[in-house]
Amino acid sequence: MGPLSPGGVCGRFAAGREFRFPRPGEGASGSQGGGGRCGVATILAPVWRAPDWKRPVPKPPLPVAIGPLLRADTVRGWVYALAGAAWSLPPVAVALAVTAGVARSWPAGLRWVCFGAVFAALLTAGGRPRAVRARCVRLANRLLRTGLPVPVASPGAGPRDLVRTPAWLALHMAVGWAVVAVTGLLGMSAAVLPAVWLGGGERIALLGLSVRVAGGWRGGWAPLAAVGCLAAAAWLCAGSVAVLRWAAPALLGPRPAERLAALEERTRLLAGRNRLAQELHDSIGHTLTAATIQAAVAAELMDREPEAARRALSSIEESSRSAMDDLDHVLGVLREGKAPTAPQHTLGDLRALLERVRLTGTEVHADLDGDWARVPAAVSREAYRIIQEGLTNALRHAHRAPVTLRVAVAGDWLEAEIGNPMTGGRALGLTRPGRRGQGLTGVAERVRLLRGEVSAGRVADGRWRLVARIPLRSAP
């Protein structure tokens, strides 16, 4: 089948299907394979090029000229400029009153100097509070889309930092008055020109000029001039937005000390949320483990000892309600972004914890010794969580074998030791193959933060033992 046949390349070209001219200097792709490309294409390639259908079509100039009229940024910029002009009215009024009362008999030049000095003093005093700067940042973020961080409390600022907010206020007021005045004149011109033209024409004074607007087709330029005035006002608003956005980072942006304070605040927030996550893991994990064991005990005793089964189910209900309260508290803290205020468990709550563990049918031999009043509050809270996690781990793996707990205050150290036989917890479905918990990792983190010592693992008698030693006083 040759290239000129109905099924050849030139035939498919005639049918409106596949065809490509080679680029200049590119030979026919079928020169070595015999057929497949039309030889005429090679001849015409240097003098004829296929159109580039992907080339973007240029936009007409009119939509580009009036583009700012159609953008929301223009309206927000005009509103922001109007706010700057409005904010300038109180200090201008005070400066005028002071100038009129103090410098009434002074020469005109000195009166202007007095007015400027009073106005600058008012701006400097009004722009120093952090609340004023925070309000400026929020308004700029909302209307100018600057994306600046809201200032936070930080150490004292230098002289350069004290004039940044007053300088921004002065720039905002100056740009505001310029935009409001010019756009007002342009808007009035855009309204007057078509009205005079539709009224039959007349000579008017416009922007300090005497303009003759003829009626009929001779004055047809008036509507176009009105559109031009609106476009100029829109471009002025867009330009003012660009100028203010350019100046905002330098005048309203955070200082190095504020960046450091914001970073510290963010670190505290993340640390608090991490602590909440650890607390939730310990509380919910312990409750679910105990509830699982109690449910298994209730199933075994349902027929033989229904009263014991009912006690186990009642304990499941109570512990589940407590877990739901903990979960609601944590979710509320995360939603509001505030520090946790609910009371936290301490070593004084150990006996209640042991009673809940015994309700699962697990025998716990506890040896609680020492003066716990000497234990600092932070150490007491963390020790409770460490013991809770140790008991939870024992419930998961000991399969209701006896668990030993020893808590003692010896010298300047708080010691907690938990031991249980290594019988495995898979019979109750508490552990899964290949699944690695995070409880011991959390215990190690808590002890390390308190500058203590922790060890966990199998000992010589085949038992699992967790030992944590926490100093009662922080090391220097």
C-alpha cells in the first residue's frame, strides 16, 4: 500500500485524519521503512508550518483595563482606605484644637509645624500599645490578605520597633485620604458626564477644567470617559493595595523577639497537646484493658456466679463512663485551645486504681510505703500515670496472674516496681501478633523528663518487671 493509496498517509490526510509535517531539517520518518509519510510534506516543510492550536489567544485590552473593577480586592482596598481616612479624624481634630488654642497668633509656618508635631505625638502614643498593633494586623489580614501573624507578648522593643506601628498608621491615613479623595472625584465625574450627555449637552467645570459635552453622537465620548474614570479609580485602589501590602511586612511584621515568643508559644501548645495525647492514651488504654478483662470474667461467671458477673458489668459501666468524661475533657481542651484545668490523678488515688484492677479478677499484692506528702505534685502526677501504665501492661500480658506492686519513698527518690508472670495475654485477645504498643515508650519519656531511671524486661525468675526511680528534687 503506497502513500497515495486511500489507506496511505496522504489518503488519511485527505480524510481529515492523522498527519504531521516534519520540522525543517527532519527527514521523512518513512525514508528507511518504505512508505508511511507523504513525500510532498518533506518538500513543503520549509515553507509551510502547521498552526499552533495550543497558542493562547491574546485577550482584548478592554477587559484588562477594567479588570480591577471586577475584582473583590478593589472593593476591599477601597474599604481599607476609607478606614484609614476615618481613623485620622480624631487625631486631626485634636491637633487642630491644640494648634488653635496654643499657636493662634503664631505665623502660618509655625502653626503648621505645631499641627504636625501634635499629630505625630498623638500617632506615636496611640500606636505603641500592642492591642493597637494587633488590631492593625487583623484588619490588614482581613482586607489586604497580608497573612501576617498576630503579635504576641515579647520582651521590650527597641527604638526602631516603637515607630513601626505609628509609621504604618501614618501611611494608612495618607493613602486612605488620597484614595478616598481621588476616587470620589473620579466617581463624581463618571456620574456627571453621562448625565449631562443624556440631558442634551452643556459646558461644565470638571476637575478644574471647563469641558463642553455636546449632545447626540458628538458627545458619545462622555460614556467612554465615564468608564475610563471608573477604571482609573479601580486601578488607584489596586495600586494602593499593592503599596500597603508591600509595606505591611516591614511595618507590621513580627520582630525577632516576637517570632521567638510565637515559637515558644507554639512549642508550649504542642507540648500540651502531646501531654494530653499521652494522658488520653494512659487513661483510655487502662480503661479498655480493664473492661475487656471484666467482660471476659463476666462471660465466664454468668451461669455459675451471676452476682459476680453483675459486679463485673457494673464496673465496666463505671469505668467506661469515667473514660468518656476524660475523652470529653480532652476534646474540649483541643477544641478551645486552652490549657487543661481538670484535676489530675496523683499517688493519693492509687488505692482507687488498685480496686478497679482487682475488679477484673486479677490479684494485686501492693506494698505502699513512705511519706507521700514529701512527693512534689508534678512527680506525684507522673508517678500515678507510670504505675497505671505498668498495671495496664500487666493486665494485658499476665492473664489474671498475681501482680505485685511496690511504691516507696526512700531518701530523695520515689521508687515504683511492678512485676507479673510472663503468661501472655492472647488468650483474652488483648495483644495482637506484630502489634507494638506505645505504653512503655510513654513511661520512658515521663521518667526521662523527670531525670529519673527506668528499666523494663524479663528477670531471672521468668517474671516481667518494670522499675522506675524518680528523684524528688530536680538535679541542678
